[in-house]
Amino acid sequence: MSTPIFIKSAAAPKDFPADDGREVAFVGRSNSGKSTALNLLAGVRKLARVSKTPGRTQLVNFFGVGAERRLVDLPGYGFARVSRDTQEDWRELIEAYLTTRRSLVGLIVTLDIRRGVTELDDTLLRWLEPMGLHVGLLLTKADKLSHGASIAREREIASTVAHDVKLTRFSALNRTGVDVARGWIDDWMQRDATSAAEDESSGSVSRK
């Protein structure tokens, strides 16, 4: 993955950049460590804004990581300290991105390992199932639990999600799961680029 560069922020689908190439997006409940995880995986400490106050990511932020390759930071969901209208605006923006973006090949979902899969997380994961996206769960803040407890939680969470969803314990403090998650992203981008090239050469059409 190349060193990321900021491309643009979008408040509405019309502001998204050209829908070509490959994208992997990050999404998660507010205060689940999404922006911290994105920064760590991208190798740039202040790429995505990190704050102790949940809900800081309010736009869809696009970062270039090579030729026609992008990481995308989506607004966090489930933050109660904003108006219902604002929550609805965020939901519609996330939904518009996920349902219309042809270049989207994979989604990293951040879950606080101590909370597990909340009702909002479960709703998102079930909604994603028919879309054919690669999905990886980062079980963040794993350092907050003992080693044994974090493994037990990982197994518990794994038993509640679809079998093709990847997951790993993740910690920004001790870098647990960093190499695994980077491997997912590299694989998704490369695998789908190769598949697209093969489809083009054979005359077939692929969504991703």
C-alpha cells in the first residue's frame, strides 16, 4: 500500500470522486476506534481525525493509496449526542455510498471487543450480506482485556457472524492485528483488480 494522500471530503453522493479503481472503506460505531485503526493501517498518524469525542467524522473522506486505489473513512454510526435529523443524514450518506459505489470491494468494520456485536452492528452486517463485499471485523481495544479473555471474546463474536466474514483482535497500543488487516486490504485490492482484468479480457462484466 502506498503512502496515503487526502483526496477530498464529501457531504453528498454528488461530491464523491470518480467511481473507478478499487476502494476499501472503514465504518463502525462511534467511539469504536475506527479512525485510529485507519491511521495505523495506513501508516499515517493523523490521516483520519481522532478525537475523544465520538462522532467527529461527519463526511465521507477519500484517501489515495496508489493508482486508482483508495481508503475511505465513513461517518461513525450510533452516536446519540446529535439530533435525529443529523443521525438520519449520516445514515443516508453511508447507505448511499455502500449501495452505489461500484469501486467498493471491501469493508473494514470496527467493533469494540468489550461490547461485541451490538444491535446496530448486527443490522449493518446482515444488510451487507447480499452485496457480495469482502468484510473484515477489527475487534478493537483488545489490549483492554486479558489475553485469555480477548481470545474468548473473539471466539464468541466469530460464532455470531457469517462464516465468510473475516475477523481479528486489534489493538492500536500493541499493534495486534495490524499485519492481518493490512493483508486483507492488499488482498482485496489486488484480487479484485486481477479479476477485473480477466473479466475485461474475456469480454464479461463484473461489478467489482
